[in-house]
Amino acid sequence: MVAKKPEIVLLTMQAGEEFIKKICAGIEEEGLLYRCEAFSPAERTNISAGALAYRAAMESTLGVGIGVCGDKATLTHESLGETKALCSAVSDEAISVQDTWTVVTPKMLGQNAARFVKKQPFLS
């Protein structure tokens, strides 16, 4: 039996390469491993970054996932479900999307994913 690596999982759909690279750079900077996969739904559906993040968290051995859908990225933990997020990023802009979310840059989102695993305070 092969043991799975402790890694943060990123699921992406129709996302820009530079956007994804910045998120991954944040994770690497904090010294954690990640796995990035393109998500292709079998049927054409409207899936959100939050739903992708939750699916990624369920696949992650660490329980931490990032969903990237178009120009939006969401970070969540498996215990939060599809509708709640730890933080989100939109393109290269740090803008407010919802009252309940902390919105950060893509690199900071990656760093915060790693910091969550290491039980360190988020960057904001």
C-alpha cells in the first residue's frame, strides 16, 4: 500500500496559468507540498470556486483545498462544507467579494493555505 503525501490539493477549472502559479508560489514559500489538477466536469455545469475548494479539501490528506474557477480562488477546510471559506482571491486584485470572507492576493491565499496547516496566523 502506498501512503499519500501530506499535500494541499488545488482543483482548477478555466483558470489562468499566472493566477495558479502565484497561488502555488505562496504554498511553496511556506514550505508545503501541493498537487494541482485541472477539473473537467463530465457534463457542463456551473461549478463555483467554493465547490471546487471543498472537493479539493476532501481529496487532500491535510483536509485543506483550494478551488480556482476562472478568475476566482477559494481556500477551505473539509469541515466547512461547500458554502463557507477561509479566504478567497480574485485575479490579482484584493477586493471584497462577501462580508464573511477575507479577501487576499493569490500569493497570500497560497501562503494562508500553508499557514492554516501549520497552525500559524493568516496574512491579511
